[in-house]
Amino acid sequence: MAYYKPKDDQDKIFFLLYNIEGKAEKWCNNIWKDWEKDPTKYPMYNAFITQFKKDWGLIDEPGVAMH
């Protein structure tokens, strides 16, 4: 997010959904479909991140940084 300047929380969520790949991509596609039906389902970035962590566990920050 440091280089991307989102307008609002939904713009942040859109950016993340667009860039998720790998094992989380199927999860992302389901969230995307839900969001297209009802954009208010994840109105806040923090709610989206909470759901992501709930579904995928803690993020390996050192591993991600090395990647």
C-alpha cells in the first residue's frame, strides 16, 4: 500500500483482491463474487483483513518480506 494510493477502504480491498494469487486465489474469487453481489459486505478494510486472517491464519511477515 506504500506505493498505491487508495481513495478509500473499498479501493484498498479491490487492490488486494486483484493481486491475491496462489492458494488464496480460490478464496479471493469467492470473496470477489460475494463483493460483486453486495459491495457493502466488506465496507471497511479492517473487516476484510480480519476475515482474511481468520480464513488463512497469521501472515509470515519475515517470509513475505524475503519473498
